[in-house]
Amino acid sequence: MNKTIFYLFTICWLGISAVGSAQTNNDFTIPLKDPTKRGKLNASLNSGSITVKGTARKDILVRYTSASENKDDKRDTKEGLKRVSGGSVDLSATEDNNMVKISSNSWNEELNLEIEVPMNFDVKMHTYNSGDLKISNVSGEIDLTNYNGAIYADNIKGSVVATTYNDDVKVTFDEIKEDVPMAFSTYNGNIDVTFPATVKATMKFKADQGDIFTGFDVDIKSSGPVKREESKGGVYKVSVNDWKKGDFNGGGAEFTFKNYNGDIYVRKK
């Protein structure tokens, strides 16, 4: 019989607390089936921020705070009565064979998650509204998607794919995983990535309304207009793209940088 461990933790919090002592912080831990092996975290929110930090721990620690908990406004009193409840949190977490999923389906209640994971961990995160994605001190494959907020990754050892639409992308690597492609993109914002001086990669850049800056001694060349034609479903399409390209330290895996309205910075550590 398959003895795969399945762990489920669900919170339905109604914001009820003793008068004058409202709770402002909540946390729980998630055990891993085998702490000696690499795992993966998949964390997603519809509204709010997620911060992930790699530590020496052998389980997962989750702290969660709702925006309504920290509000101190006129809603606290009404018609001479003190408010003792309001808002709701829908947050669930599962663990299955070192695969951890933490998510909320709520659009109305903004959540802030602070998650501690083992440093040797793969991480996938996304959020849609009202928050940033932050990750630090993690060694693994990292996939970050934000729609209306920034992405910050610091002290990373591994690889990163980072996509946002309305803010900056800033990533600093301590080490990179060789021969693994990476991509960094935003629509409105700057892309700022710092690599070790010894990085070997072929980097492609496209900044429609911005400039490209680098601290590496490398010859960046233009691909020139590249025309692509395709016909699908009776529709004929022609697209023309002009990319900048350079081989860093002799070249290697392809790293793609793309934005529409902003600058691109590639720094040497």
C-alpha cells in the first residue's frame, strides 16, 4: 500500500477576538515527509504579498496576517459599540511527499504571508493584486509571477524565472545553476539583475521604451529586425522583433530580459 503522507491545514477565520485584544499575528508549521530531501513550495494569493526566506529549519513555517487585522479606523466603533469581528481569511495548506501548497481563493481579503523554508528548496509563487513577491536565501529553481506588484529576490543560488506586469524586477544571485535558461520580464518597470562575475550565459535583451546597461565587459550586438510569419486558423500574421544579444564569459544557457516601459540593468557582483 502506498504510504504517501498527506497533510491538510485549513483556516476559516472570522476575525473574532476578545474586546481590546485583537489578534494581529498567526502562524503554523507544516511537517515534511522527508526533511533530508529537496522539496517544493507552491504559494499563491489572489490579493496580498508573499515573502519567502530560506533558513536552517526542517519544516515549513507560515505566518499570515490579514489587512483588516491591522486597520485602526472608524469601523472599530459604530453607534457606541466596539467592533469585535470583521473580515475573513480563507487559507489552506497541504503537504504531499515534500510538495507543499499554500493558497487562498479570496479576492476581497488582502493577506500577507511570511514563509520560512529549508534553504535547499524549489519555490513557485504568484499573486495578482495589492502585493509584492519577495524571496531570499534560497537555493533552487524559483518561478515568480506577479500582476500588480514588484518582485524581489536576494541571495539566490540556483535559477529564476520572474514575470510581473506593473512594477520592478530585482534579483541578486550568489551562485547560478549552470546550463539552465532564465527569464526576467515586466511591462511597466525596470529589470535589475546582479550575477556573479563568472557567469557564463548568452543574454538576450529587448527594451521597447528603455535603455540597457551592464557592468560586464561584453560586446552587445543587435540581431536586426527578425521577421516571423505564421498562418493559423485562416489568419496570416507577420511579426518583426529586434533583440540585443551578447555572450557573457564565452556564452552558455540563454537568459532573456524583456520589458516595454523601463530600463534593464545587468550588474556584476
